[in-house]
Amino acid sequence: MVQITRRIEFSASHVYNNPALSAEENRRVFGKCNNPHGHGHNYTLEVTVAGEPDPVTGMVLDLKELKEILEREVMQRMDHRHLNFEVPELAGKIPTCENIARVIWELLEPKIKQGTLQRVRLYESPDLYADCFRNGDGSAAKRAGS
Amino acid sequence: MSARASLGELKVELGRRYHFSASHRLHSEHLTEEENCRVFGKCNNPFGHGHNYVLEVSVSGKVDPATGMIANLSDLDGFVDHAVLQAFDHKSLNEDVAAFREKVPTTENLCIEIYNRLKGFSQAKLERVRIEETSNNSFEYAGDGIAEVPDASGATKERR
């Protein structure tokens, strides 16, 4: 099995606020991420697909096709958007790294027809990221990406 | 999704990187001067040397629907700061960290020591620690049953 990883970057704004909590609790739990007008990040997304290279093309999955899937499913939805208000898949969720990574997984998995989606790693900054993977599938990809 | 779901449930892990700078000297009292020199090379130079270490901590757990988080980042940061960074940053690992008075402060042993210091974090499960000693060398430990930093007498692995 071979793993291929494609990296893309997108920029988006968000705010952490749970309407079920009081203003004071929101401030305590989320700190400056609760600032009312939101803030933004340059996100880096790494998508890893695993499979056997096709004997004719030598490819697990055509990177051009993966690039197009990422453009359609992630860039057009999230790049230069406000994640709380403009991405329906995140409606009602706090747009943390954990939740965004999971939403991206759920968007990508049904679209990848060759190979198997192995890991989605979303960096909010160089020092903070979330990994999403299927239990039991993650360790090899984690090492490949580390 | 339903057919794929049988492959295993979706899991989310949080990765957080921390930075600290410290000095160390690789030297074992169980080896002769010549053996120390041969095994540890320039890492055995008597006055030690330092690194800018990068510590990567991975935790897993249920994402709390109220916060969208596995663990509150400020709690994780505070725990790591208290348990590791305050004790290690701008310190001599050999002199200032009790565990390395007797044990060689290789980055392998450092991984084990830091894992043991962080495994008590109550809000999430510690999956692994990974340390970059330099941008070219990294070490990882996931608590594979070794509870203690091994005794210095076992430190015979050849270094750079």
C-alpha cells in the first residue's frame, strides 16, 4: 500500500460562541476566541489517500483529480469565508479544528473513488492541528505525515 | 457512508506543538571515558551543548458538543507548561531534572520522561509525544508498556 498526501491552504474567519452558555461562561471557556467580531487563520489542510498504484498509470489516485475534489469540496466552501455563517455543514457547531477536520473528512470520503481516505490533518497554525481518521487506520498515516 | 462506517468509527486527535531550549550532555557513568567518547561522540563533550526542542503532544477523546473541543487548549497548555516547560526550558537536563541525574538525557529518554509527566492529564487521553531535537531528528513515544526511563546501564546505542 502507498499513501499520497496533498496539501492545500485556505483562509477563513470564525468565532467560538455557544448560545447555550452565558456571555461570561463563553468568555471563560473560549477566551479570546470568543471576541464578538471573530478572527481568522491561514489553515493548512493535508489529505492522505492510501491504496495500490494502478498498474497502468502508476497512480493511487490522480493528484489532479484529488486537487479538483479539494477545490470543489473545501476551497469553494471555506476559502475566504466566515466558517460560522457561510458553511452550512458547520452550522450549530463550534468551528474548532476538531470539528472542521471532521466535517472535511465527511465531505471528502464519499468523493474519493480510488484509494481510501486515510487521514485529514488540519493545521490552524503551525503549532495546533487536528487529525481525523477511522479508528485502526490512523497510525501508518500519522507516521507518514509526521 | 454506512458501508464505510463498518471500517471503524471516526476518531479525532488534537496535536499541539511546544518549544523549549535546554542543554544536555550524553555521558554514562557505566562506561569508561574512551567508551563514552566512542558511543556518544561530540555529544559527550564535557561542558554539554544545547538544542531548541520542539515537543509535539497528541491527545484523543470525545469532541464535546458544547465546546467543539477534545480538551480545552488553555488547560492543556497550562498542564504542559507546569509539568514540562517550567521544569525544562532554559535548564540543563542533566543538572536540573532529577530523572537525568542517573540517566542519559537522550531524546529517547526525554520522550519517556515527558510522556510519564503528561499521562496524568485528566481531560483527554495522551496518545503520544514526539520530540524534534533538531529539524533533522525526531523521536516518538506512545507509552508501549515501559513505565520508567530505562537505567543508564542500558544506554549503549551509538549516537551521532
